[in-house]
Amino acid sequence: MKKALITGVTGQDGSYLAELLLDKGYEVHGVVRRSSSFNTERIDHLYRDPHDPAARLFLHYGDLTDGTCLRRILQRVAPDEVYNLGAQSHVKVSFEQPGYTADVDALGTLRLLEAVHDYTQSSGKVVRFYQAGSSEMYGATPPPQDERSLFYPRSPYAVSKLAAHWYGVNYREAYGLFIANGILFNHESPRRGETFVTRKITRAAARIKEGLQQQLFLGNLEARRDWGFAGDYVQAMWSMLQVERPDTYVVATGEAHSVREFVVAVFGELGLDWQKHVQVDKRYFRPTEVDSLCGDASKAKRELGWRPQVSFAALVSMMVAHDLELARQERTLKDAGHVLPPRGAAHG
């Protein structure tokens, strides 16, 4: 039985990847940050009590800011594959917490790479490592973007991810480690965090449909992104670690849509006139904007046999259906006399 270690296992991508690996017969170990409240809801359906002989998902407290704990976890788990998905991944937040973003996303990757390097040296074991890159690393570079395109990051998040990317490439070339770099374009799902623009839109539109709120405040409606389904993209991550030689791969749909188009599709799915409910608030604009990202995944298709399975329209429908059910549950509670907690500022 292969063993995999996932940082960021409680996130959107981590949960889909854990599902995929468990389905493939892996024993999966995840690194989780200590919190006074439970933050494992995305993987609760996968978890079994570790006393259960059939349990194959195990969680370990740790943090990318703590190199010592990363070494201990590697020694304890002895993984065959490591997927580094952990990050402070919100672009707007990275402008407000640039130091923390750099510590986790850039230096955190370096700490994990050093731990893996030391572990392979002492154990003699080959560990295959996946480094999660981001299309934000391209920033101002005109689309379409592929593995040969210039990087031009436009946020502390993007700069940090770019540093992590090059750390991975350097450790691959310097030490002969099996390190695959995935440059993933935007990928969404019903498990996307509610402060990210796609989920912010579907969540708010569903609540508007159910009469729970009236307005949605957004930033730049003209920004264009290449949106795919997260469940498809974790398949590409796994495939990168199954080839003979590690390399860098862009993962994308090759189809870009503006935020405005996403809004129109979501509100149209619910039979709503978006112009009656959506307002632009300049507070949600970035200090340095990324106008257009659209990836060319020809290399991944050719060498990994990977192709996206979920279309843009199907992704919108999936997310709307999920959030409409949540809104209906909220409506039922409200009608029964329960006082609903206020929504965060990010939801308008």
C-alpha cells in the first residue's frame, strides 16, 4: 500500500486529492494546523476513527512554518509521495499579510523540501514530491500562458508561489529529487472557500433567490480567468507523480471567462436579473490587477493524458445547486424562528 502525505489536506484541493488517493488504495496522511474550532469539515466524510482497522486516513498536527515538526511527520509517516498544497492562498489577503504569506507559501515550501531532502538522504528512500504552483505567477504576462511563458507576478501571493516554484525546480536539479511542479489555473467546486470570488457569487446569488440577502458587492468584473473543476485538477497532480521523470506542467481548460460572465451565468441559472443585485465596490480591487489568465495545457494532455472533464457551464450548475440547497436550509431555520448569524463582509 502506497503512502501519501498531503499538506493542506483540509482545503478544497486537499479533500478532493485525499478522496482520489483513498479510491486508489493509498494510505493517506494529512497535515492539519491546530485550531480551537474544528476545521476538517471538507474531509469529515472520509475520516474513520484511527482505532478502526480499516482506517486509511490519518491526520497529524503540523505547520509549514515549523520545520522541526515537518521532519518528525516525515520520519513517522515514511511517505512514498508528498503533495504540498498548504498555503495562504487568498490573493487579496496576501496584500494585507505579505510577511505571513511569504513565510508559509515560499519559506514553508523550502522547509518541506529541506525536510524531504534530509529524509531521503538518511533513509535511502525515493520520495515523489508535488509542488502546487499557481497561474497567478504569470500575472501580467499576456495569455495564453504555458510552461514557456514568462512569469510576471502581481501580488505577494504570486511572488511567494513563484519562489516556491523555483525552490522546487532547484532541488530537482541540484539533488536529483523527484519534484513535479504543477502550475494550476483557477479551479473551483462546491468546496471552494466562501471568500473566493466564484463561491462568493454562487453563495450570495442562492441567498438572494431565497430572500436572505439583497445585494452582492464585487470588485473588478472584467478580470478574466480560466476556471476548471478542482476534482479534475487533482487527477493531474497525481498523474505528475506517476511518470518516469519529473517536470513542470500547466493544468488548465484553455477557456477564459470574465467575472461578469460568471455572474451572468450564476444569476441566470437561478432566474435572477444580476444587475438588480450586484454592485461594484472598489475596496475589492487589487492594488495591482491581473487582467487575464488562460492556460495552454497541451503538454499535460500530451504527456499525462490529462483532460478536463467538467465544462464551465457544468461547474456553474454544480456550484449553484449546492449553494441553493444551503440557502434553503438557512431559509428553513429562519422561518422556524432561528436567528441566523451575520454573513461576513466578503459576502456583501
